[in-house]
Amino acid sequence: MFRSMKKNVITAGVLLLAIVIGIISISAMTAEKEIKRICNPNLPIVKEGWTGNIVIDGRFQYDTVPRNTPFVNAFKWMLSRNPQRHEKRSDTFRAPVQPFNPSALSNNSLVWLGHSSFLLNINGIRLLTDPCFFALAANRRMAALPCSTDSLTNIDFLLVSHDHRDHFDKKSAKILTRNNPHMEVLLPLGGNRLFQSRALRSIKTQEAGWYQEYSLNSDIRIIFLPARHWGRRGLNDENKTLWGGFIIIAGDTKIFFAGDTAYDSHLFNEIKELFGSTDVCLFPIGAYSPQWMMTASHTTPEEAVQAFADLGAKTMIPMHYGTYDLSDEPAGEPLRRLYKCSADAGIHNNVKVLEVGEVFQLN
């Protein structure tokens, strides 16, 4: 998936694999489809009339419209040439990092740990999103973690939006599990498969479908919400795990964590209709180029600003940029475009760009 792997892709083995996947995809398209709708029967549904997530032949899907497999698109991308390659090489942007002590995180505040990882302290309850603290395969971490992994303790809930390796890293999860044995993990449907190894299976987990509220013995509410994205960790597990975002509600405070998503005006307007205006929106702005491939799963900075408006949010904190090199755009371009489009929209005072390790007070 990563640009740094591109030169190694053009091999006989990879091309043969692409042919095999193509044959499998064609066979799957011609076969009769089994369509189901599933949810967790033990959790409440917050949207009236919702009957569950679409599952076609054992794989989750946003809707019933046939689409190219993201794996096939990834081969096409890795065999193409980046039109921004010279600009990308000369880009010197690095996300600033400031040291951070997790034990000192005050009540009703959050801190960006890089990429899509946030640590939140809400009403004395500690939550951590999408754990990914280290380098990925063939993809180094460009912004250092602002604290030691062993200092991430006293975490009550771990929120995992989907199974992609830049959002759920098993090494990171193992450290969190070891240091937080009473932590509970909130997962999408199918997410329990991420916690089947010996080091992880002891932790308590809950799976939810879209529009389902987790059962929590605490003073906060957490609901799993839709996103336009997909899932995969290996060669044959595409969309075996659902994907989505979370809304966290504590009293009058509402925080929306989008996970990974493409833009969908209906989706974000519906979230506003269900829950009202959001106080803080944690939203992705990077990994959008090339547009022909990324538009189906990631938002541009301009689309993130539009989603922010759709949600009626008060503050937007950007994420999913500056930590890993996942796509064709230069590292600093997402922020440059965000600054421009938020100024053009007259909401630049509502956008809070955090340094990695910087604390944001919720109220």
C-alpha cells in the first residue's frame, strides 16, 4: 500500500497475484450473492428503522453497489507514476512534537499522539483511539510518539475504528493490554478477530454495528457510526471487519472521531440530525492523492471542512497526516490546503491544529 514499496512491486510473483485476484474478483461478480444485514443483538440501535450492516458473501459493504476491490486499485496505483514526485521530494514539512506526560492529562482534555491516535480524559474516564505508535512495514514514523508507550496507563476504553495497520497496530495493542489489564476495547463488528492472539485475548471487548451504542458502566455514552471506507489486513480478509467512527457523549459535550472516511454529505448531515451539533470533530485530512483511488475512502482537506460544516461542529482538530507517508501528496500539503480552505470558508478560527503531544482543553 505504501509508495516506498513501489519499486519492489513489479515482479513476476506480484503480477501473477494480481491476475489471480482478478480471476477471483470476476468469479465473485458472476456468482449469486448472499446478502444479509447484521448487528450486535445485545446492543441498542439509536437510528429508527436501521436493520443492520450489509454483509455480502461474508464481507461488509457500505451499500449494494458493486465496486472495484481496493486491492486491485492499489496494484494500479503502485504501477503508476506520481505527478507530484518532485514536489514531494522537496517538501521539508515535519509535524512538530512536544514532550507529553500522560499522567498529567487534566480532566476534560485530549492530546494528539500522532496520525489517528488520541488520548482523551473525559469526566475522569480515559480513552485512547486507533493505537499505532511505531513504524509500519516499509513505512517509518515521521513524527515521534510524544511519550513512552509504557506511560500510557489507566486507560478505561480503547476505541478501534477499523482493521487497517495504520489504525490498529498489534505491537501497540499488546503494550496497552499489558499495561492496562482492566481496559475494555470497543470494536466494529468482526473486530474480535484482531484480539485472538495469546497476548490480547484476555482483554474485554465489545463489537458494535453502525448506529449501535456500546454497553458501558460509566458516565459517558459511545456510539459506533458509519464511514465510507473499507478494511483489510491480509490477502484474503478484505472487509471481514466493519469500519466506522465514534461519537462520545459526556453530559453536554459531544466529540466525533471520524476514523477513516470518504466524504458523504448524507452521512454527516444524518449524524447532526441524530445527535445535534458536535463540540469537537477529530477529522482526517491526509492520504487523498491520487484522487481517482483515494476519493472512495479518504477526504481531502476541502471535504473535511465541508464535513465539519455538515456536522455543525464548533471545533475541528485535523488528524491522519504528517505521521506516515501513505499516499502521493507532499507531507505538508494537507495542512496548507486546510489553512486556505478554512480561511476561504470563514472558519479558520474554528480549526485547531495541534502539535503532536499538544493538549487541547475541551471546556
